[in-house]
Amino acid sequence: MLLSQIHEPNDLKKYSVDELDSIAMEIRQFLIQKLSATGGHLAPNLGVVELTLALHYCYNSPDDKFIFDVGHQAYVHKILTGRMDQFDTLRKYKGLSGFVKRNESEHDVWEAGHSSTSLSAAMGMALARDLKGGTNKVVAIIGDGALTGGMAFEAMNHIGHEKKNLMVVLNDNEMSIAPNVGAMHNYLSKIRSDRTYLRAKDEVELLLKKIPAIGDKLAKTAANLKDSLKYMIMNGVLFEELGFTYLGPVDGHDLPKLIEAFKQADNVTGPVLVHVLTTKGKGYSPAEADSHKWHGISPYKIESGQVLKAVGNPMYTEVFGQTLIELAEQDPRIVAVTPAMPGGSGLLKFADKFPGRMIDVGIAEQHAATMCAALAMEGMKPVYAVYSTFMQRAYDQIVHDICRHNANVMFAIDRAGFVGADGETHQGVYDISFMRHIPNIVMMMPKDENELRHMMKTALEYNDGPIAYRYPRTNVLGVPMDAELVPIPIGTWEKVREGDGVAILAVGTMVQVAEEAADQLKREGIQAAVINARFIKPLDESMLLELAKTHGKMIVIEESSIAGGLGSAILEFYAQQGISGLDIRLMGVPDKFIEHGSIKEQCQEVGLTVEALTQQVQKLRNDHHFAFGKKTLPS
């Protein structure tokens, strides 16, 4: 087994190109075997085996910088840089990250969980190299899906202007997570399928080489002729116009051709783009047949491709998708908008039912947000279905184009809270903090799937501006579902259970934790009140004033950032009202990034558990030394 002899990238250089093909086969077998137990991003990595081998064969990491866009496709890179023996821990708590991770290896020079960042990073590293007088190579590996992100175009514009020496490898597999959409996708499809150009290019090179004595020299200096050929046959060469030397398309599974393309790129002065065609899921038939499903996969049976999912209730995402169909059947104004996540956001059935009202903009979160504002201004009811972590990318548009205009956009914020194995780049714990302070917006989160359905009805009936409902990446609780959906009065909380002395104010997933803690406390003779603080903005001010009179001790618990979260909002309210003398403790996500693991492990790490809450209530109840000042309440 050749693969077992590779402990660092330099070990590859002792093998022949033919032997690299054997190593590629071993890598695919290794990935298929290991990910069948751990799950992970299988299809993207199967598609870049030869590409990653060729890069490490031709260049010298970490001196030469490999910048992987997103990192979904970096498992092969991890294998070749000494981490093969850690794959049993992939995406597990304290184990190997599913993304590029700078503190894992000196070969991981850039880490990102959001797409379209690699070209900007490459430009920064190329600038730093030149300022320091270095000569190392800088290589960005970006997918065709990520190339739809506006940030990638901003970087290409700057790179083409500055003419820095760097290489962009465009990994073109016609997919991001879902099938790609848009003009860039169509443009790349044209290049990919234009056999006339490919055949003509090869024939010109062949003819030149046949000229006696000077043929090889002419072939090597025929760049201008080939450029003219491109312009003659194709309707514009976008990358060349942006200042790049374009090479390709190259078969991304043909090692000799890849290595030759990189050698050609090394002879180019200035930025060069190597267009590589790959097959997502290459070498494993289930993943090739459905690379969307196998982009990120749970453990599976290798022989059949059967996914081994735990039997249980559906996800909140599924409830959202089905409820949106029901509401759209009643209201033709509803339009679903998603940035390249139709499957992950639960909208595939909606797309089948209402194809004209389902808009996938590709990886373009900012565009999606502003487009939703305009849709709302024209009388439609846009539902912006987006993961919490990806919504961060549209912050300015939310402030400037949606909230400032008071546009009636509905935000369906998926993956709110901890997300598990995807880890710190994907945790949905910041949206409350960066949204609730924006004027005009309403924010809410349900305690269960039945309440989510009512919140969706609430959002549809609301006409006074932007409104958001957020829900977690978990299975639903399995509560009874109401047949009739009715709006919830804006800004009203729910008393889940009465109590005295201590009140637990919880939101979303933490309501169940609060109820279980209250049950445990009851057995100890402590009657804790539990409040479902379902509206994060506006707060239920009447209930807060009542609680100030009846419960001098409170705990606010949320699966989101403490800084700027619901607890902060409650403290702000009491401070503005001039109410002091209350003992309020905040439980949530502390001021640090929480790494990958299961959601249960992430909650345990930060103390968002029944046991931790019970201890906090006991401690708070027994604390007789708190003296914040004299309590003053409104008459």
C-alpha cells in the first residue's frame, strides 16, 4: 500500500506519475471506508483526489500556499499532510475538523466555512510575499459554485488589476452543494462543452510541432495565436478580460494533464486561471449518481449506499418546508428565496409545487437579501430561507435595504443555535446579537414545531415590516400539531408553568431544558416558574414588569451568544425602566468560538444542560448576599 508510506507531501515526489494513479485509488478507498463510519463531505473530496495529488506533487507546501475555498474538499489534503491516522475522529468532539484548520497543521494556511473567500486570501498572501521579497507560489482552489459569490468577483477584479503572480484553480464540477444556477454556470458550461475549441487548440499545437527544426519553438510561443483562436470561436473570454491567463479546460482526473497544466501555469507571468473539470463523487457510484445528497452525508453502508440515519422525528427544517407549502397554497404572494440551499433549507418540495415562486440565487446571500426587499416593496411576501451562519454575510443588506426600508420580508433562519459537526464556522449563535438592535425588525423563536407553524402564520399575517423566525438544527419534539394556524400576538410570552422565588426565562430549545430542570427542582421542593420568551424583539414588557414584582431572582437561558442576546435585552429593559434590586443570571454561549462535535457535547461545554441550569437555580435561590441596590418598581 503506497498511501501508508506518505507522511508529508514531499513523500509524493519519489513516486512516478503512474504510481500516483495507484495512490489516487487508495485515497478513494480510504475515504469511502472511513466516511462510512463518521459521515462527512464525501462527494466533494472524491472529486478532487487527482487535483490535490497533482498540486502537492508539483509544489512545496507549506512554503507554497494552498488556499482551499470553504474546505469541503480538503480531506485529501489532510491525508497527504500527515493526518490520515486521525480520520476515525473526523468531525467528532476534539477530533479532526471537517474543514481546513490552521491549528491542526502548518499546511493549513487558510480556513473558512463560508465560500468565495479564497481569492481575496490569495491576493493578500501574494501581496505579503512580494512585500517581504519572497518567491513562493500562491494557489487558490475555488469551485464553480463559489465563483457566483460577489466577493470572488471583487477579488478577481483586483487581482487582474494588480497583475500579481498567483494561480487560481477553478474546480468545475457543476455543483456547489446543490446544482449551480446563473449566468456564470452557463458560461462555464459553454467552455466545458465547446469541443470545437478544444479540438482546434490541440490541432494547432500539433501542426506547429510538425514544422521541421522550429516547430517545438513555435508551439511554445504560440500563446497569441491561441488567444486569437479563443476570441474567434467563443463569445468573449471572461477570465482573460479580467486580466488572467486562462488555461484549460483540463481533465481533473488525468494526472499527466494536470501536472502539465501546472507546469504551463508556472511559465506565466501574472495571474493565471487553470480551469479543471472534475466529477463530484468520482469513484463511488452512489455519490456520482446523486452528488447533491452525498455532498455532506451521514454514516452509510458502503455496498448499497444506504444512509444509516437514526430513527426519530423529522427535523424542524422539514416542518418549515411543509408548512410553507400549506401557506403558499392559501397566499399566492409567497415567494421562497434561498442562496444555493434548496435542499438544506427544506424547499425541494416547495420548488416542485411552485416552480415559479421558488428562487435559488446561488451563493449570493447579499443579492438575495436586497432582492427580497424589492419583492416586498412590490407587494410580494418573500421568505428568505437561509442558515443563520450564512445570513451573517448579508448583514449590511439587512440593515440598509430591508430594515431601513421597513420592507415586509420574512426571514426563515435555519440552523439557529449549535450545529454540531460543522463546528465554529457554522454555529448559528450570533443572529440574535447582530439583528435585534436593528430598528423595525421582529424576532421570534418557537419552543416546539407546533409553535413554529403558528409563528410562520404570524409572519405571513404581519404587514408592518421585516419579521424573523429562527429554528434549530434538531429533530422536532413530536408534540401534537394544531390543525388551524393562528397568529400569535406580537411581543407576547407564554407562562409555561407557575412558580415562586425563581423564574427561568427560556427561548427555543432551552424551554424544554427549563421544563426538565423545573421538574427536577420540584422534586427538591423548589417551585421555579418557566417562561417561554418566544419573542426576542419586541420583549413582553408587561410580563417583565410583573416578574420584577413577583420574582426577584431570574435566570435567562438561550442557545445563543450571551453578548447581545435575549438576556442582554432583558437587562437593558430593566435598566431603562430604572428597576434595580433584581438578581438576574445569564446562561448562553460565552465569548468564544465553539468547535465541532455533537450538539449535545457543545451544549455541555458551555453549560446549557438540565444539570447546569438546576445548579444555577439552587445557587441563585440560596444566595442571600446579593445586594445590587434598593429595588424600585413602577407604581
